[in-house]
Amino acid sequence: MLRIRGTVGDLPVDLTVEMDDGDWAKLGIQFGALTPEQTSDRATAAKPQAGRHDAVWDIAQDLLRKAGHMSGPDLLGQLEGLAGSTAAGKRLMVRMRHSANVRVESQGDAPEYHWVE
């Protein structure tokens, strides 16, 4: 499920979109997380496909990788939108903090998340 909150002009918007694993894979392709070949390879692989949460995790990592670095509040906002809720966004933040590809630096009031190869 993907939740989109915000405004269009002065009108508040709160939209929930339900997505299956195929939809998440297509979204990953749009963000450059997966190529169409990788998607078809996953479908034909002997091991089970990654679940929705793994697809969200892949997209979350790709988001920070492409940005290079983000402030904690900015990253949390992106992850909340991606995951569909504040709680799920916070779980992704914790996972991000403990990832070997992420370095977290204290920058005043908010931490800065940096992608490292």
C-alpha cells in the first residue's frame, strides 16, 4: 500500500494506492532500482520473489543512493510516503541507519544520512 498525503492548491489530499509485487517491481524500474531484465530474471528464478517489503527496501536504498545524502527529516518524509505510513517509514529509517551502505553524521539538530559504496 502506498499513501500519498499533501495538498493540491488549497485542497488537502490523502490517497491510498494498493500495489502488488508486480506493481512495486514496475515502480522500482521507474526509479532505476531494477532493469526490465532483472525483473524477468526474478520472475523465472528458482528462489521465491522478494516480498513487497524487500521491494520497498530496494527503492528506499536507491532513493538515498541517487541523492548521495539527505537530512534525517527529509529522508523520513520520503520513506513515509514510500512505505505508506509513519511507522513503516520509521522502520525503514532504522534499517537504513544500520545498513553497511549508509553513514550517519550528526549535523546540529538533525542527522545527515550519506550513501557509501
